[in-house]
Amino acid sequence: MIPPRLRVLALAALLTAALPTRAAEILGLLPATGANVDPGTLEAARDAMRGHLEKTGREVRLCAGDPTHEATPAEAVAAAQAVGASRAAVLRLWALGSVVRVRLAVYEVTSGRQVHADDMAGSGPADLDPALYRLAQAYAAGAAAADVARIDTVTDKEARPQNRITATRGFGLRLGGITPLDPSGQSTGTGGGIFWQYDARRFLADVSIDLFFGNRYHDTAIGFGAYLPLTQSDVAPYLGLGLKYASTHFLGSWNAGLQPYLAGGVIIGRISTVQLRGEVAFFHDLFTNLREQRNGLLWTAAVVF
């Protein structure tokens, strides 16, 4: 009588033996080719890539090939078949200025289809080995090289700050008037303000301080706005919106709070160091009650330098 435990173990062994075994992956690595890269660097890159791929648990066999000509998929497959590999790996390097880029492409021998392609850029020879390591790790993980970075494989190129377009900055002075939408029509005021303007080509932004005074209405506000130019020419109409924190005096009472606004205007001399700017803004006070004034118009003319 076979004990139940032994019967279970025997059944598991039979099932395991019956499962089809997956053939081990063998990579055929062709000679590295390149553009504007010396032969010694190409040979070293191939050796380094072989070591990094073997660390992922794959068997790597070196294939014959022409180091001066990048193999086509059919040529890569034929070279891999010649050494009994199941996949063909093609390594390509090229240098342009101070940037060196590395590309790895892998083809299935049985079908000839591309099963993996990835590339990385470095700022010079010192970045080649980290790039090759990450390409090998990314292939093993079925991911992109950009997603498998470790603290010790970050390239010099990646460590550098990204270049950014510099926004044109200007200081502005403006004068104008304010007209609350008061049914009596007697609450207008005049004044002005200062602002710091930033022109990022696709959009404009500013930070402003304004003071407007009248017989029955006072408005002091600080805020910021963002605007979309409708053209890229020297004379540029624009539309925008913003938000201010305002302190107002109206009908004998003081109130303070948020004051969003919508604006439209035009900049004359946008490509110059001195600009003229005209603007009309509709604002809405969020801090007053229904019996008090809540909306108004602000119209200004400004110079920016």
C-alpha cells in the first residue's frame, strides 16, 4: 500500500515531467557597427554588451559579420543560425558632436521578426558602459532602458540640467481707470500699478500690484495673470485670465478677498525691448454679498521695458 503522501509526490513528479520544457535562449551577438566611432570602441562595446547580457542569465555566442556594415534583419538571422542561436542581437553606435548613441535590436531566428529595439544616448565614451548595461537589463526585463536606471548607471548626459527656453522679462508701469458695474454709475475711479511681465513665446504671464481710487470706490489688489497671444508678430492681440487678492471700499464698507478676472488686450512692439500694452479686464468680487457691487471693468495703458 503506497502512502497518500508518496502518491501525491509521485503524481506531481509525473505532471512536471509531462510539461514541455522551454528551450534556453541563446543570443547570437553580431559585431558592433558604427558611424563616426573608431574600430577599437566598437570591439570594446561588443565585448561589454556580451558580458552584460550574460549577467542576465542568457547564453551569448559571437557571430561573424562585417563591422563596417550594419546587418539587415535577414543577415542577422542567418549569422545567428550559423552559431545555433535562437535570437540575433545587432548593436549599433554612432557619434554626433559630443553625443554618443547606442542602439540594440533583437530578432527572432525562426520568424525573422524584430522582438526588441531600444536605444540610449550618452555625452561621451564614459557613458557607453552604463548605456550598454541598461540596454541589456532592459532587454531582459522587456522594458525600456530609460526605465531601468539605477543610481550607479545614471549617465552624465542624464545628470546634466535640461536646457530651457529663457522667458523675456520686463518691468511695466500702467495707468487707467476702474468702473464698477454700479447701477448708479457714480463709482468710477482712476489709478495705476506696476507689474512684472514674462514672455515665454507661447504664453505671457505677469505679477501685478494695482491701486485705484474714486469718490465712492477704492480698490487695491495684488495678483497674477496668464495670457495667450493670438499671433507671434510684433503687434500681438491676446486673451487671458488671472486672480487677484483685493481690498475694496464701496458704499461705505471695506471688504477683502479673491477677485478673478478675464482680460483682453494688445501688445505693440512685442519683439522690441520697449513695449506698449493696452488691456481691458472684467473682474468679479467673490467676497461681497448680493446687495453690494460684485463686478467691474478695469482699463489700462502700460509701457514695458
